[in-house]
Amino acid sequence: MRRTATRVAAVIAVSLALAGCASAEPEQPTEPEGPNGYTLSASLDDGSMLWSDAGEESGLTDLILEDADGRMFASCLGTGPLLCIGGPETARGALVIAPAGAERAVMQWYGQEVELVRGESTAPDAPPVFAGVMPPVLAEGGYSLEVFDGAGTVVMAQ
């Protein structure tokens, strides 16, 4: 009986020690965490992240563009078609809420062509969204946007 009690005590002690070791290590998140309720829609080459949220009641699409350090520098709220540009001079963000069927978006940014990244849809009926971080302005001029469907037809221009 004494040996059985010793074995049971040893098993309990080892189990408690292993449980303590397992709980001491914090769980590592598998993907970045965005603003509450938002879904990661796209990651850009410079480390920026496009977060999106589709309002079920309002019908509005809300986009947030964060830099690699998690600081928001551009946002857009509305229904498509809509182009929003925001952020500091050093990193202007372009956000697009496009019409249904849009597959590709290209900005002409002060003489430079910039292909925008297409975000993944967060809901079945969510409009296509695009984002990009614009390069520094090196020339005179302005900007324009063209959004194309799968056949290459322009479905939005600004």
C-alpha cells in the first residue's frame, strides 16, 4: 500500500510540474492582430497591412492601412466606388472601395505607375478593396486611378 501511495504522489507531482511548465510559456499569435472587429485583408510588400470591416447594418466598408509597426496612417469609410488618400507626406496610403467585379487597380502617382494590392474579401457580398503605399512625390503633376475588371475593362476611374 505504501508503494502505491508513493507512486500516486510521484505521478501527481510530475503532472503538476508539467502543467506549470506548459502554462509558463505565453501563446504566440499565429497572425497579426488588428483593430477590434477588423479582418486582415492584405499584407503589402513594405510590411503595411490592410484591415477591413463590412458593416452589416450600415452597409459601409471600413478600411484601415497600418504601417509595419501597427500605426494607422490611412483610412476609408463608405460605399464604392470610392478612393481615399491619406497619411503623412512620407507615406501616403491609397485605399479603394471598388465596384463589384473589379480585379486590378493602378494609380498614376505624380508620374509613377503603382499597382495596388487587392484585398481578400471579408464577407461574400463585400466589395473588392485595394490598397497601396505611394512612393515619394518626385515630379510635378497629380494622380489618377483606373480600376479594371477581369477582362481589362475600366470599371472605375478617378
